[in-house]
Amino acid sequence: MVDGEVIALDDAGEPDFALLQDRIKHRSLPGQTGFVYEVFDLLHLDGRSLLDEPLETRRHLLAGVLRADPRVRLSEHIETDGLAFFEAARARGLEGIMAKKRSSAYVPGGRTMAWQKIKIRPEQELVVGGWTPGAGKAFGLGALLVGVYEDGALRYAGKVGAFMGTSRGELQAALQPLATDTTPFDPPPPKPVAQTASWARPELVIRAEFAGWTGDGKVRQAAYKGIDLGKDPRTVKREVARA
């Protein structure tokens, strides 16, 4: 039993989240391989659980059992020069790096301080609770109204109004079946926002890139990156970078 992540690679061989979204929608062009499964951990082998084994032991065993396949590959890692690795990721325009303690166990369904996601650009999963109309080419969808869960309630976290390519049409199609007459946010968004808003059941999770959080807990200069398929909305919390 392995753990990994499905990715889509662009023409330069770099992972591209927007391209992944397109290929999920069966838009691969002839000759494209579609997806690659990037494997990074081994949980179970030959009837034995490896969850409590050190990461470096699991990685060594994984390298020995993974079969060669163009659709599956072992994720690479380095053991030193983390700062240089981070700068290399920045130069390549990647989202960030993962830092893992070599002696760490595998913790199913949980977060651990032994594994740290170090982002180059702030990114956040957000729950869509409604939208506001736009004008011109943005008619019908000017911005998404998004939130995060806190103490069991969906808190309003601002707007996402920068989209790419055909995203508006795809989002409109995804939102129409979720339309509802009441706001899912608690407390409701400010009156100037609510006056023109259309509400949606909080079932759609997106990924957005943004400049940071404002003092009152809103995303700043947020840009839509794609729909996070299969994500449970109630697990979406506010993420704050650690020093």
C-alpha cells in the first residue's frame, strides 16, 4: 500500500495544477500521457504495517518494490541543502517544498509537526458559499464568495475575483445546482456584499493563491487556481504560515 499524489506535467515537465484540472475533465490531447502518480511513501508491505517505521526505512523499501512504469514514479528527495532546494523550487515556479523528519512515522489522516509544507506563494483551500455578478466578459460571475470553517461555522473570508481561461464558465456550471436562497456564512457577509450576492450550498472547495490575510480575516488579492475535487468542505480551515 503506497501513498502519493496524482499530477499532470506541462511541456517542460513541471507539475501544473490547472492542467491537472483540464485533464480530469478528459481534455488530454492525442499523445499526452494524461496523469503521473508521484509516489512518496510506503504504508504496508508483505502483510506488515510500516506506519511506525522511520520515514527513511519506508523510503528505502519503497524504492526496492516500486515497478518501472511511465505512469508511476518515485518522488525524489534530498537530505541536505534545504535552503538551496527551496530556492531551486522558487526559480522553477513551483508551489513549494515538503520538509520531513527522517525518523518520522506515518500518521494516517492527521497532521504532524514532523512534516511541513513550505509554500513559496501563499495558497489556501476555500469553501464557496456564493457569488456576485460581473459585467462585460465577467457577466454572471464577477467573484466567488468564500469562507473557512471555524468552531463548526463557515466564516466569510472574502472574494476571489481573478480567474484564468474558461474557469468562469466551468464554475458557473458547478455552482448552479448548488444555488440556495439563504447564506451559508455565519455571520453573514457585510451588507454591501450580500445585497448583490447569490448563495450556494457550501459543497464546492476551490484552491486559491493570494497575497495574504487582511487584519479582519479576509484573503487579499486572491486568484482562482482550480476546484479541489473530493475535499470535505468542513475540513477547510484558515492556514497561517509559521515563522
